[in-house]
Amino acid sequence: MFAAIILICASAIARPDCQENTAIDYRQVPGAYDLPLACLREGQEFAADLLRRGVIVVGQDRYIKVRCSHSEFGSPRA
């Protein structure tokens, strides 16, 4: 099963280097998914919903990254 997170990253961090321990913030996407594309799709939809509701705000100096993984996700950097 795959799990997804939404990472809110600073534009100064290269996209491959933005992980849960280097992101400004992250949100766990509810659910687990059998297929990687289903995980990615649900993660994108969850991110869009959070943006629409104003739960997360992304300025010019930030970007969103959806990450899917078989493993557990760690904690954001303090």
C-alpha cells in the first residue's frame, strides 16, 4: 500500500531535496492506495482541496510537492 503526503517547500530547496524533514510543513493524505498513480492522483486532489479551502497558502517563494511511499513518513524539521 502507498501513503501520500503534501509537502510545502521553500523555492530555495531543489525539488528532489524537498522531503518531510526539509519541508516548511507537510500534511498526511488520508487513506492508503494500491497503485502509485492512484496515490498521486488522490494526493493532488487533497492538495487542491486544501488550497481551495485556504488551509494551506503557497506564496511565490514556496511550492507544493506530492510524495507517495510504501514506508512511513517522518516528522517535519523543528
